[in-house]
Amino acid sequence: MNRRQFLRGVSAAGAGTISLGPNSWAKALATDTATTRRLIVVFLRGAVDGLNLVVPYREANYYRLRPRIAIAQPGDDDGAIDLDGQFGLHPALTPLLPFWRQGSLAFVHAAGSPDPTRSHFDGQDNIESGTPGNKATRDGWLNRLEGALPGDPALRAAPTRAISIGAVVPRVFLGSNRVTTIASGATALRPSVLDRPAVNEAFASIYHDDVRFGGAFKEFVAARGDVMTALEDPEMREANNGAPPSYAFAGDAVRLATLMRLDPRVQLGFLAVSGWDTHANQGGAKGQLANLLTPFAGGMAALAENLGPVYQDTAIVVISEFGRTVAQNGNGGTDHGHGNVMWLMGGNVAGGKVHGEWGGLDDGALHDGRDVPVTTDYRTILAQVCERHLLLPDTKLSEVFPAMPEQLAPVRVIKG
Amino acid sequence: MKLKILELFGFLVFAGLLVPLKASSQPADQAAILHVLNRLAYGPRPGDIEHIMQIGLERYIDEQLHPDGMAMPDALTQRLAALSQGEMTQADLITTYRRVIKAAMEDGTGGAPGGGLAIRNALYRKMAIHFGELRLVRAIESPRQLEEVMDEFWFNHFNVVAGKGLDHVLIADYEREAIRPYVLGKFRDLLGATSKHPAMLFYLDNWLSAAPSADARPRIAGTKTEISGLNENYARELMELHTLGADGGYSQEDVTALARMLTGWSFDPRFAGTGSAFRFVPRLHDFGDKVWLGRAVPVKGEAEGEWALDVLAAHPSTAHHIAFKLAQYFVADDPPAALVDRLTQQFLTTDGDIRAVLSMLFASPEFRDPANYGSKFKTPYRFVVSAVRAAAVDVKNVRPLLATMTRLGMPLYGCQSPDGYKNTADAWLNPDALAQRISFATALGLGRIPLGKLVDDDLANDPYAPAAAAANPSSEGAANGVYPPPDFQALLATLGGQITDRARSRIASAEPSTLRAALVLGGPDFMRQ
């Protein structure tokens, strides 16, 4: 189903929906476990260098192939922070350590898409479509998931059920189920002209029966009411004032987390951060990548903190389209690679562990002689999150991830 | 036959009968004229429809395909000359940038006014506004609309981002030297000009790429970057995005080989003189044997890269890739395969003659098919430009327009990734986007946006921050530089049948009457392209 059909569908369903606001649902949700579970996906666009995030500091080749950009061993100046005796954390990711120690942060190394593409655009498409290698898929797995999850049908139709931060709906959220976009930055809280009754009525009269755009208009109005109710909450204002304005991600993360905490119907969230494509002058513990990681780590910590008690019921997944070459290139940077690190955070995550099948970085173990291989298909991780955390029934998994591969190695990232 | 399902247009209504065009002696029908104005141009200005009815559609299209034959209005020529006064040479731009960056890096004040960081930021802002003016004044005012539409297309295709380092200052030079002169010419010329421009060489790192055996210099002057080996970034995107396409038939080995062939294609950051700073630096070049796209590459230094561009420009995958993008840009989000195939052939037989490809495109039954009228959704750029054109505003302050584009997710010259902005409805249509456009249209329709205010030297405002007036039309601060609100009757006359009868009657009776212009520009009919 394409987006036009989706909008038409919404226009029919949206007519006459009365928004009762988040509080009226609280009681119903208290007894509906399935729908209290949330998921936030954070996409790092540009292929972040996972090897310098979760550092395999025991690998000789890591240091041989990265003479200027490797992170030093734990204990050395600017060294990695030891995680488990085999891997260490980039020092810029220090804000995440409490979550690691508490056992709610996990990594999966050598994870990714089986498709060998090193094109950013195809790579992102592979991850977001949920069907790597198949370009015919028009929607995204997160949209399909929205349609497949169990729960009270009225709740499932809530305008704020799926929230994407940013002006453009991401590929992962394209599809027939409704997604509300909220602008990045503090402008999300600004009043819209459509909040004024005279303006709203005037535009409603020319949009209401427009076949192509009427649905989008109604959707905005329906979601707007709920979003503004939550965003005007004094707690939200306070949270928003605290977010550093100079770094968009942190502010967006705080807003999304607060929205999820205040509105129990918000179940699926998405954020993207760009700028990770460090082809030149990447730096090691300090430098370009570190400068990107520092505010990002702060934002991730703020995301978790601002979820408050909802953190226990949330899974946060951080993913990138592929990793980068083991060897540094001619300009102190790295080129496109293959396997990368996925992160998981949340109350049900089997944290304090680097999961996955790590084959080392000796020459013979590298993919195409240059990259970290993919030993865990990203879909197997997401499938666990969907089934064990979000309680997606087994029978529905193939709706979300058609042509799932067999899980080759048992990786258990969700507790219980 | 591919069946195009347009159930959303089951009752598409346009004024007038839809008569297929044959000879220019027949009265051109208004719906076809609007379609051409919405595709070859950024929508009608007052009088455009009448003008084309008079001269005929075929003549209009022909004129647009041969823009040099169209006189530019004196006022516009003068305005552009004034904007270009004091335009620095490429060498001066690079020198200025290096000097400003060095001072910024040494700034110990942490960004205090007058310090290196503050000066750098002021330079960036000044450049952003300048680039925006140069582009938008033309897009809005130039009678050579197809030239502007193709300038946007090719800049996007050969995207560089203003926000990366040296490109903060090079955008206008890049567009003027490497894009504009070739927009209706030969694709090979575009390829050559972009591949040698410092803006592209910098953006995709090729200026740093070197043979592994090359004399390693510790750094490029003015940066901390080493040169000691190969960088594949440009070679990959040259094949994947600029020419063959992702499925165009190349491998990772081909990427590496092409990168080796292009080593040495760099620029001299210390260049002082007029003309281009491009330099082929033999010291950086990999003179080894290469195999690329199944061909043994004769060792020839700079000529290896030139030969590669020749091969890529003539490759059938390139022809198909460009044909597809043009058909999508001008006809439909899902372009008809038969049209793409014919355009591919045309590209190949004319050696990549863009004018010839477009000529075939505009004459094609697919382009002329009324089912495709109004079938696209305007991108944020097109929406903003077409609104200002329809309202016939004499824009002196472009900042609110730049801010609106940013808020809509399409900052001008701000696309971070080399694949450029999409032009499909899937990419841009969502409820929040619609609300943002309505917000802009309301501010414009109420006459609240300070488009008439001359941009002064006060650079305290970030041009990419949302303009307060545009976001909140009730603000009182929009007193200066604000035009009287557009007259909704004039707007309806300008736009003709684009605004349907049903919408017209609602608009004409809407209260308060001050909202009517906003309803024209923010209504569903104006969102369609």
C-alpha cells in the first residue's frame, strides 16, 4: 500500500475522532501490559565507526591498521573504558556507563545487514525497509510493526501512537499506519497558526473534502491537540528549558522522552542523527568523531533519564547502516565497511554485555579482507525486541520482517 | 501496459476541456499551460497564462529551451550586477576562508564578539544570505525559468553542502562556474566542470586522496589532515550518484580503481590569481596499473581521470539514470518506463545533449498526458518560490524564505548527503509539513513577512532560524519591510484553473476576508505541482 492510499484511509477513519487526551487512557492501560511497552529507534546516518565506539582493544590488527586513530588500551592516557575485559568504550561515551553498570545497556558487535552494499543510501534503505537486498518494498518495518502489534484497537488508533522527530517521515516509518511527525528543535512547541480557531476553520473548509490532502490536514489537527496537551504540561516546559539548545539531538531526545512519559499512548518513537561519515581526519579519543559522540552520549543519557519510570518498559535501539573499514585510509579517516555495533538500552535489555559472535580482526577473519563481518543479522535482534519486549505474537513476525533469516547463533538481548 | 492507479484523482477537476495539443495555431488550453508553468517554471506570475495563450505553448517551450534568446529585464540585470559586485575570485575565497579558520582555531575567547570564532560565524552567515539571494532572486524573477529549474536540478544532482568547511564560501562560485553554464548543454561538460571544482573536490575528499606510495606530506596547508593514501569517497559517489547509479554495474574493486585513477585531482589552497584553483598534482597520483569496469587503464596521469569521465558520460547506465531522474522531475514520481527508455536512447544518440533530451521529454505524450497534470507535490523549495511568484512580491530580504525552507526540511544548499534532495510526494508530504506550509502561506497572505526589508549588516540573526514573523503572524514586530497583503482576486486571476471552482467559491466567502489570500496560497490546490 502506498502513501496516497494511506492518507485516503486515514481521512476516512479520522473523521469524527474526538481526542480525549492522554489521561483518559491511563486507567485502561494499567491493565494492558502489551501496550505499556515502548520502542525508540535511533538511526545514526552516515555509517558510524563502531570499532571506535566499542573498542576491541585486545586485537593486534586494530592497532596495526589504525596507527593514528585507534583508541588506546584501558589504563593508558585517553584509553578506552574497559567494559568486559575484551571490549572498551570510547571515552566520550562516559555518560552511558551508569546504564552499563546497572545492566540496562547492551551492545551487539559484528551486527548488520547481510547485503554487501557499501552505498549509504542502499544501506539505510536495507535497514529501514526490513528487507535487505529487496528494493521493491515500499514501506518500512517500523510502520508494519505499528500495524501488527497487539493492544486495544482504539488505543492503537491514537494519533500519537507513533512519533517521528523531524520534518520528513523517515523510510522506516513509511506505510499505511499513521505516524505523527514533530519538528526537530524547540519550534515544535511554538503555537501554529492552525491553533487559532478562525484560521483552523477557514482552512478546514477547503481541505476537508480534498481527496489527496484532506487526510493529512485532519491528521495534523488530530495529533496536534494531543501533542500540544502533552507539550504544554509544566513538566515538559521544564524539561525543554533544560535541554541544551546548541545540540538538536539532545533537545529532541528530551522532548520525545517526556512526551512518552506523559502520554501513555505513545508507543513507537524515531530519531535520526547525521554526520557520522568520517572519511577524513576522524581522530581517536579526541577529534572529529569524539566531538560528535560527546553531545550524542549526553543526549542518549538524557533520553533514558527523561523517560523516568517508563524506561523500565522501553527498549531503545541504536543502529547505523553499516560499519567502517578496520584500516584507516589515507587521510586519517575510514571508508565504508560492513559489520557494526548495535546498541540496546532499557529495562528489559540483557545489559552489561557485548553480545554477538566476535571472530576477531585477524586478516583472515575480515569481510572482503577489509571489514568487520556480519555475524548477527540485525533483524534477529529487532525480532527479539518485537517478540519478547513488545509482545508481538510469533505469527505476526513475518508481517514485520518477511524472509527472516535463520538465527545462526543464539544471541539473547532481551531478558526473561 | 503499466496501469497507473490514481484513485485519488477520480474526480480531478480543472477548468476547460482537455484538448491534446497539435499545432501552435490552435488556442492553447489553460490546463496545459498551467501544467507547463508548473513544471518548466516555478508556477505562474501575474500575466503568464495570458502571455502563453497569446504566443502559444510550443513557442513558450521552445523559448525556454533556448534561454539565451530571451532578454532579461533591465531591473533584474541591474539587481544581479549589484549582488555580484565585489564578488571574490575563487583564489580570494579560499585565502579568506583559510585566514578566518586559522583565527577561529586560535580564538581563546570562546566565541566572544570580535574574536576569531565570532568573525568566522559572521562570515558563514553573510555567505549564506548572499548565496540565498543570488539563487532566489533568479528563481523568482528570471524569465528564463527552465534554466532556473534545471540549475536547481543539476545542483541537486551534483550536490555539495554549504555547511562543510571550505564549501561555506565556495557555493556561489561552484554554481556559477560548474553548473549554470551547462544546464542545457552537454552532460559531459557538467561532469568535467564539477569534477574539477574545488567545492566538489573538497566536499567528497578527493583533494586529499593519494597513492599509498606517495610522498606523504604531513598536512595540507591550513588543515590538520594528513595525505598518505587513498580516499574512495568521490570515486564511489561519482559512479553511484552522478553517473551509473547504484545498480549501474560496478563493483567495490571498480570504486578502488577509479579512486586510484583520480588521485592527484586536487586544488592548490595557496593559489593566487584568477581562474580555477584546480591542480593535477602528479606527486599524489597513483601511476600503477589498474583495471576498471573490465578495462585495462593506460597509465596516463591526469588523462586517466578524463578518460574515466568520457566512459561514464557515454555509459548506457548513466543515460538511464539521468533519463529516470529527469522523467521523475518533470512527469511523475513513478515515471513511465517507456518514456525513460526513449529518453535513455535520446541521451545516448545525442552524446548526452540535455536540451535534446528535454525537447523529447516535453513533446512526449506522457508529459502531455492530462492524467499527469497536478500529479506531483511541490517540494518545500518549489512551494516557497511559487508562492512568492504568484503573489508578485518584490523580495529584497530573502532570510524569511531561507528560514521557511529550513523549517520545512529543505535548507537551501543544506543537503548534507551527496544524493541531494528528493522531489517525490513520499519524501515531503506529511501532516506537520502541511501545517508548516499553511503557516507560511498565512503569514504571506496576511502581509506579515518582512520580505521588503533590505538586509543590512546586522548579522545578529541566524538566517536559518525561523523568522518570528513567519511563525507567528500575530506578532507586532513585522512593521518594517512588510508589503501590503496580496489581493486574493489578483492571486486567483494569476493562478487561473489551478484553483478549482469549488475552492474558489469557498475562498471568496471565507471570513475574515483578510484570510482569503492565505487560503489561496495555503490551500490544497496550490500544493499540487
